[in-house]
Amino acid sequence: MVRLMVEKQRRADRDERIRARVGQIADALNVPTEYFYADTTAQSSAAEANECLRLWFQIETPERRRRALALLRALAEGEEP
């Protein structure tokens, strides 16, 4: 539990640094920060794929990874898990 809390805090700190850097870049280019957060399908898909990979590496046991893969396969094939 503590490990998850530490990881969550690290992500929050990293996200804050990223937001600050994007703000600096936006100021330098004289554009709003929203310019960099346009929600396109490609960006959304990449973000979702990135989240899947991040979550995958958080799964600690081979059995749980097999279960996750089985679920993804069932969803991809249109079956109910």
C-alpha cells in the first residue's frame, strides 16, 4: 500500500513538473497551454496505450498478467469476459 502511495506521489510530482514546463513553453511561444493538449484521436489512443503499458508493468505476478491478457483478448474478440 505504501509503495502504491509513493508511486502515485511520484507521478503527481512528475505531472506537475510537466505542466510547469508546458506553461513555460506556451509563454515563450505566446500561445495558451491548451494548444498542447488538443484532444485528437491519435493523442488519445497513444495516451491509452501508454496507460496500458504502465499498468501492465505494475502487475507483479505471471498469473495476473495471464489473466489480464485473457481479458484483453476476450474484449478484442467481442466476447464478454
